[in-house]
Amino acid sequence: MVAGPSLTLPLPPGSHRRSIFGVLLGRALLFTLAALALLFGVTVWESWQATERSLAATVDTDIAGLADIYAINGEGELLARLADRSTMIGLEGRQARYLAMRPDGPRLAGNIAAWPDLAPALSEQGFVTLDDGTAVYARATRLAPGLNLLVARTYERDWQALVRMMVLFGAGALGVVLVTFAMGRRAASTLRRRVKDISRAFRVAEDGGRPDLPDSAYDDEIGELAELSTRSITRSANLAHTHRHMSDHIAHEIRTPLTHLDGRLVSALRTLPPGSDPAVLEQGRKDIRGVVTMLDSLLDIASSEARVGDPAGLIEVDLSALADDLVDLYAGSAEEAGITLRSVIEPGVRLPGEAMQLTRLISNLLDNALKYVPRGGQVSLAVAHGPVIEVRDDGPGVEPALRGTVFARFTKGQTAGGHSSHGLGLALARAIALRHGMHIALVKSRQGAHFVIKPHAMWEGEEGAA
Amino acid sequence: MKLLYIEDNAEAAADLTALLARQGTQVVWEMRGADGLRRAALEPFDAIILDRMLPDMDGLEIVQKLRDSGVGAPVLMLSALGRASNRVEGLDAGVDDYLAKPYEPDELTARLKALVRRAEGRTHSAIIIYGQFECHVKARTAFRRNQHIALSPKEFELFRYFMENAGDTVTRDMLLRDVWKMNFDPQTNVVDVNIGRLRRKLESGFATPALETIWGSGYRLTRGD
């Protein structure tokens, strides 16, 4: 398993990502609406059930009273009472409706014109609509084999009360939803702004700018995140500044006296007496350049390593075109050295990177191969989508004792032509690969050296993974 | 030629002033960035040589201020910060050329000449002629004493660069930067080898050399006579 940063092009400011606060607000509103709808349904159903029970109780009580009257005083009294009660309206606003009939059809008394669809033999009850269009709750019963009685109550007032309750409940629920939405939206907007401030600060810092540090005055989780982010951004900025400051000053303080020394050697060469050998002075100048080159390489390695995972300064680079140019540049050197330089470069291989650094990475590997491969040998460069860069040769390869440290600073092998080097080329190649979210490895090959560079994820489970 | 040199180190300033004085160039030296800025605004100069790490100002800031105040003289940054990334920063900030210390005296003068020539707007026509050589820019063909020389595309770019800088020293760094677009030295002989191949083609069938090697700094196109 390879662990390492993967690089993508930086997101533009205000990029369109889905807001978690918007999603949470939407979900909260949906839940509120569902809960209110359920509560509304249960309340209406329960109220209607209570109304029905009340109507049934009223009707049953009335029937019981009338049955007593029939039992004690006979049919005549019952019919007289029905005529009296037909004009009464109860305190609850329900009008009483009655019908007394013979089972074979003749109507005896009451204020209902026709018998509804209720069976007196079964003592059926329920909501029915009378012939005159009035909606009632009624019960039919058989008081005697020759006498059927229907008792009913209108329930218009009950229905109106229920509708009023439904309207009030609905208005209240709508109010709750609107208030919840307004408060939620305000809270989501505030939270989104605070998190965006943190993201923006990181993005500006990544691009090398000076960010407005996020507000950490709030005593909550995002306030804590803002505080930690501020510390992290400030620390990173200080580290980057210190690193750069140190690198620049080291370079300045070493190069300046070397420049003076070089100037003195140039003066000495100019005033050298005729016949004198300038070789020592010229070697001195070469040595000065060697020290400068080594210093620059060390600082470049440190700089690349310090910027691993930092996408600032990376732009889309055409790796294929870059590799083609390098093959063109090195073709002559290879031919001169009697080495065959082959290339297999897939067109259109692109990656976010620093073109100069990537040029240096491939150039270092080609330099390395040309230095170690003897006349008659082969060097090949392959670039494929992934991106995958491979440089291999059929030279003597890396000595077994050096394989473990080949990418370490100052590791030097025995070159074919006795070329001198500081042993920093592969260390710099490794640092540049890391800077671009890739890993470089020396993989096993039957002959020569075989270097492979590809993104960390592509190394998973492979030989050479770090 | 009159140059302004902004440099805080007296020894470096004395070396450079002496070097350019031997070639007949007048150098005005300023030790502080602010003084250099004022001088550049008051007097005309053919070019400005600028150190990068000055005690009162960053050289990149000075370039910005020079450009903002309308000073158009080309700027060569001469700095102890010589890594590829430093050069890219300098060129991005608007300097016209960047040379790291320690430098080859010949390379400095070659670059100054190229800078001044570029700033004077001396453009080349479709055909550049120098001595026995002809460069047909549009047709991308090369001739020596009216004899066609077959060159690869990159060799033609090199030949054209030498023709555009005919008579002046062209350094390895200039070739890497302007022909191969590289801001670092690959540390191998790639430039020398490519020049060698061009030289062989330019000299094939002729008795006189086409390119001179200037030790330690670069090459110069001869007239071929």
C-alpha cells in the first residue's frame, strides 16, 4: 500500500460543491412537513371518531328512552312523543330526526320521509343521507314485530367545527414550517459562510496569497475549526517564508564570496605572466561552479520536498510534448556516445505540474542513463497515460549495494566514462516526482537500470512501492 | 553604451564596472534600491543591471516600480539566487534576462549586447545575411556561399539564433533558454553536442570554421570567409 498525496488542479474560488447545510435544511424541512402531516391526520381522524362516538351515544340514549315509553305507555304514546321531539334541537346544535314505520310499509310518525338503507332487524347504525339530502347519523331498530323505529341526528355543526379545527391546524403548521425554514436558512447561510471563509483562507494560502484568517470568535465547533485552521495556515505560511528566507540567504551568503573568489581568479588569469600554466586557476574556477551547482541542487531538493502536496504553481503540462523535446535534445549526445536512444511517447499525456521541474526530472534520468551506459548500449524513454514515465537502459545497472539508497543524496555509482557528479540527480528526481504526487522506483530488470515514475495509487501492490 | 548597476556589494560592483569599462561601457553604480530607482527615472540608460537581494528593497519589487514609472530600459538581473525557480520568478516578474553569480565575464557582455540589441528593436528581415551565411527565415533554409545546407528543424533554430546574434558570443545558457526553453543546465554535454552537429554541417566542404568556441562561455558565428 502506498501512502502519498494525490494532486488535482486547484478548485476555483467559489467552486460549485453541494452545501451540506442546504442538504440538512432540506431534510429538516421534509421531516417537519412529514411529522406535521402525520399529526394532522391523526388529530382529524381522532376528532371524527370522537364525534361519531358522541352521535352514537346520543342516538342510543334517545332510542332507549323511546323504547321505555313504548314498553310502559304503548304505541300511541310513543308516536305522540315522536311528534313532540321532532321539533327539538339539542344544545349541541344537532337536530333530532325520527321515523316510525310498519315493517310492511305504512309510515306512522316522524320527520323523515323515507326509510334509509339501514336494516332494523340488525339494529344497523351509521352515517346516511336522507331523501331530502340531509346528512345524519342514524340507528334503525325493531321495537316490536310490527313496529320499526329510526332515530337520527344531524351533524352539520360537528363537521363545521372539525373543518375549523383543520383550517386552524393547517395555518399553524404552515406557520411552523415557514418559521423553521426562515430560521434554518439563516443558520445554514451563517454556517456556510463561516466554513467557506475557512476554505477560502486555505485556498488563498495555497495560491501563495495572504488570506483573511477565518473568524474564530464563536464558541462552537466551527469556531474551534477556524481557530485550528488559522494556526495551521499561519504555521504553514511561516514555515514556507522561513524556508524560502533561509534558502535565499544560504544561496546568497555562499555564492557572494564564491563570486568574489571567481572574480579574483579571472583577474589572476588575465594578468598571468606569459608562459605560465593557467590550468590550476581554471580548475579553481571549475571547482567553484561545482560547489554552486551542488548547492543549487540541494536547495532544489529541499524546496521540492517542502512543497509536496501543495498544488500552488501547478498548471496543466503537456508531458508528451515535453518528452519529445528532450528526446530531440538528447539524440545527438546519445549518438555521439554510440548509444541508441529510443522513445515511445503516447500523445496527449497531461498532468498538473511545473514544466521546468518535469523537464529536469526526465533530463536527470536521461543524463544518468547516458553517463552509465557504455558505447553500443541502449537507453529508452517511455511516456504513457497515467501518467507513467519509464527510463530504462541495458547498461551495468545499479550496484546491489546501492539499490536501497539510490535516491538518497550523494549516492554515486561508477560511470562508464568516468564522469564526475555530486550524486544528487536521482535525489532531485525523487523530490520532483513527490512534488507532483508521484513515486519513483528502481524496478527489477534483467539487465541495466529501469526507473518508473507514476502516481502513488498506481503503485498499489507493485514491486517498488514505497 | 551607458548602464546603471544597482548593487549593494562594493567589491562586486567594482569588478563589474572594471570589466565593462575595459569594453568602453560607462557604468553608473548605485548601492541602494531607492537611489537606483531615482537615478533610472532621471537619466536615460541603455540597460540596467540589478542585484536581487538589496538591503532596502527586493530586486523584483524594483523591476515592478521601474515598469510602473515608465522606465523602459531592459533589465538584466544579476543575482546570487541562481536556481531554475529563481530565474523563472525573475522572468515572470518582468526582468528581461537573468544571470546567476558567479558569472562568466564573456557571458555577461554577450547577454548585455543581446538585450540592448533587442531593446533597440533591431528586427531581422525574412533573409539574414552575415558573411558567407544566409538564413531564409520563412523558408527555413540555410545557405553558405549560396550552397544549401540541409538542417533538421532544431538545427535550423540554432542556426537562426546564431544569425540573429551574428558576431556576438552566444552562451550555453542563452541557447538552453531561447532554443530549448530550459532554465537549468542539464550538466551533460547536450548543448556542445548539438552545436558540434550544426558546426559539422556548416563546415562540411569548406576550409574555414563557421563557429568559434569561446572557452568557458559559449560560441560565436564567424563570417566564414
